[in-house]
Amino acid sequence: MSCETDWWRRDTKVKSANMFRKQFIDVRDACALAQGIVDTVREPVLVLDQDLRVIAASRFFYSSFKVKPEDTQGRLLYTLGDGQWDIPKLRVLLEKIIPEHGVMEDYEVEHEFPGLGHRTMCLNARQVFYEVGEHTNILLSMQDVTERRVLERDKDELLRHKSASSMMSRHFPKCSSHTNGPKE
């Protein structure tokens, strides 16, 4: 890549960022855009403040976990749903990994959720920093991968059985022809 190409890309990114900022000078417009983005995503998403209180949640969060906005917004994440989100691995993610690295992708957590049962959730989190002020927010998205993990385990089990069966038929060819037990 040439220096001219690098310059063009940097210049385009700066112009694009400036156009975005000019479009959203009004805080209400920026908030409306942010809520629109959160509601558009087809996965449960939470926007948390620096103290891990829920600022906003996607409609898929509400429908997936069968909770209401009035029982969610403004509350600490760990107290939602009678403490169903007080998960040790989630605490590690939000209190240790995110502050140190700013981002985490594909972090799996298994947990028993009331009304949903045992679930495997794939979490993605990103810390959002602002130009003005020292506060940050955390975007937390979650994808239920329970069925995918069950199918993967079933497939692996079938492959193990197929491999064992194949090995048995190679080493004991006469035994593999007996399917109904010993002859009378």
C-alpha cells in the first residue's frame, strides 16, 4: 500500500467521522440513533453504565428473558430477575477483562436461567469511551448457543461411535456380521 493510499483512507475516515458528528449535534438525536441501533439488533443487548446499571436494553433482551423495561432499566445487572445475572464468569468478564482490554468476543457462559432452563450464552462486550468526560459504557450482547452446542456434542458423539465401529469391523470382521447375538 502506498503512502498516498494510506493518506486517502485516513482522510476519508476523518471526513466520515466529522459528518457523523455534525449530524448528531443534538444529544436527543444521538440517543434516538443509539436506541434505534440497540432495538434493531436481533440478539439480546444491554447498555450498561460504568457501575453496571442497565441504561438500555434491546427488545430482544426483554422478549428472550421475559422481563419488562421497568424491571430492568436503572437496575444493577447482577440484581436483574432475582439475581439470575449474578454469574461468576460474567463478573470476571465485566469487572476484570473489559476494564483491562476494553473488548471481549465469544465469551461463553453456562447458567441455569429461571423459566428458560440451562443455557449456554455467547457474550460479546465492548467498552465505549467518550471524547468528553471520563465516564464509559459497556455494550453487552448475548447469543443463546445452547442448541448449537448440543448439536455439536451429538455430532462428535456420532463420529466417535462411527470411528469405534469402523475400527471394530477392521480388527474383528467376523464379529461385525453378528447383529442378532449368538446363533442357536
